[in-house]
Amino acid sequence: MSNPKPSAPGFATRAIHHAYDPYAGEGALNPPLYLSSTYAFPTVEEGAARFAGEQPGFIYSRVGNPTTALLEARLANLEGGEAALVTASGMGATTSLLWTLLAPGDEVIADKTLYGCTFGFFNHGLAKFGVRITHIDLTDPENLARAMTANTKIVFFESPANPNMRLIDIAAIAELAHRGGARVVVDSTYCTPYLQQPLALGADFVVHSATKYLGGHGDLLAGAIVGPKEDIDHVRFRGVKDMTGAVLSSQDAFLILRGLKTLALRMHRHSENALGIARYLAAHPQVAVCHYPGLDDFPQRELAERQMKLPGGMLAFELKGGVEAGRRFMNALRLITRAVSLGDAETLAQHPASMTHSFYTQEEREAHLISEGLVRISAGLEDLDDLLADIAQALDATPKHSPGGDYCY
Ligand SMILES: *Cc1c(COP(=O)(O)O)cnc(C)c1O
């Protein structure tokens, strides 16, 4: 029998070991947590060489720290990118990247459905400084071919999109964007690098809210950007250092390194629980529609199978009875927690129309495909039977019919 010897270590092995040698230094199994805001230069000449980028070495923790640097090396490896930069939040990642890449007169083309605060940054932040924001439906790549202009610098989207689970074909969009000279940024928070690898599909940058699955335990806020080294250096030395200051603390980097050790395991359990919940909801008479990439009748099932390793831990559904049914269902939940955020061990439910997307007008919500009765669930790591029992009792407490008919899209 020959020894099993894979040519490159697998994902879980790299998530636990990449770029750290426990035999070096003091022999600590866990990478040390460096709590230092600044770093000593042996001589002024060496300090100057570090500032010039001619010599490796830390300068000041707004541009780098050994604990955050290890997390960056690991995330770049897991995403299959050249370099990574971790930030104080997912919003810190998106804002630092786009403030660095864009100038007045440039255009961003974004999907119609975006995380609420990303929508806010684009339309209330970038737009104020002369960047044109165009929202189109990127689920049909032909729409991008028609919308691109000479000024289009960035194409930005999530897949699956938060909160309505629409998928976007990363490879098709990347090809069209590159043909027109634009670069592609994918917010891959819902998937993590375990489920989806946007860079291998042609995207230029991946951004994450590491607050979610990468941290995985709901105890911190963090973000990450992965992309070409030259660009990541610019984002580090201009975007974060001079513009946003959205620096991740090394203590939070340490916790994310801990979270990454179980990422692959957790994503399997999140997916299993989400599939169980989605199947239950899809078959329930009070549910108009359930959106989950793992369901056989999910409209983009073929794309889900091509682009994602597992269907993931997020799902959304529409109750017959619209907004009021949504509110009653939410308030009847006992085990499942009413909360925003996602990717935690605890199963969380939220109602975008009254929570995350409440600062959109109703017209804006309609334009961005967020219906009034949509409920989003982040499947946690509990026992599926307990989650289903909670959903069953909450549905029992929800009105059975809708005066105005079913509302779905
Ligand atoms: C949470 C989230 C963000 C923002 O991340 P923060 O860490 O909360 O700043 C961005 N995109 C998606 C898809 C998210 O779920």
C-alpha cells in the first residue's frame, strides 16, 4: 500500500497550520498574540528601509502586526490570492478598498441587492464624492454588457446576495467586466473560502465580513480583502493607513485564527442544518417560497452546483400573509434568536424590511428585490430537530392566510 500523500495540503490543514511553525520561537502550539502598537528599529537606516518597503519588518500597527500578518497570510492562502489585508470590520474592508481604487468621475456597477450598509456607503458616501453608482440585475450577465461605460472601474456584487439568496455567475461577470477594463469585487461573506473561490473564477478582489463565519462565534467585528499584492499594498498604505484607519486589533485577529481552525467543520454543519430547515419550510403550507441553493427547485441550482462546494448556512423565505405574518413568526420564536448578523453557532432570524433594510424606503426595497415579508435565517450549529420544533411552534402561532393574497417574487 502506498502512503496517501496529497501534493498540496487540503483546506482544513491549511486553515489550521499555514504560515506558522510551532517549533520556531518558544514552541507555543498557538501563534503568539502580539500586543504592541509600535516596533523598535535597530538603526535609523533600517527604519528608513522598512518605510521605503526595501526591508521587511514591522513599523507601527496601523500598517501591520505579527498576529494580524499571520491571519492575512492564512486568508490569502485559503482564498488562493497573492495577499490579504484584514480590517476592523467588513465595512472597513469595502470602504478601504474602494476609497483606494476609485477617483471622482469613475463608475461602480453594483448588483441590485446589496448588504444594507454597503448600499449606504455607495449611495451616501462614494456618490457624494463624484463616483457614479449604477445598480443593475447582475443575475443576467447580459445586463452588464449593456451597462458598462468607459468610466466603469468596478463591478461589485455578493453571491449569494444578502438577504434574498440570488446567485451571480462570477466567471461570466468577470469575463465581461475585464473585457470592458473594469475590475471585479465579490463580497463572499456568505460563502467563506471553503464554499466558494471567486479569485479562481476570475474575480480581482474578495471582501469578507470576518465578523460572520470566519470568526464564527459572534464575539468580534472584522473584515478582510484578498487580491493582488500590489493592490493590497496600496490599500494598506493609502486606504487603511491614510483614509479609513480601519485597523483590526491583534486580539481579534487571534480569535479569528482560532475560528479558522473549525471553519471547514462548521460550514458542513451550517449547510446541513440550513438544508433541513429549507426542506421543512418549502413543504409547509404557510410558506409561499423558500430560497435556498440546496433545494432541488432552486431556480439557479445549476449555478449553485458549479460555483459553490456546499449550499451554505443562509436561507430566506416568504410567509403567506406578508409583513404581518413575518412579524408574528419572528416574535413567536423561542430558541432561534431574533438578531441581525450571521455565521454564528446560534441560529439567528431577521426580517429585513423591519430590521437591516428599514432605512431604505419601501420603493427602494422593491427596486432592490427585498420584499416586505422576507425572513432570513442564519442556520447555526444546534441540533436540527430542536430548530425544526421551534419553527413549527412559531408557524402555529402565525396567522394562516393572507387577506391580500400571497406576496412573493
Ligand atoms: C455583515 C456583512 C457586511 C458588513 O460587515 P461588518 O463586519 O458588519 O462591517 C458586509 N457584507 C455582508 C454580506 C455582510 O453580511
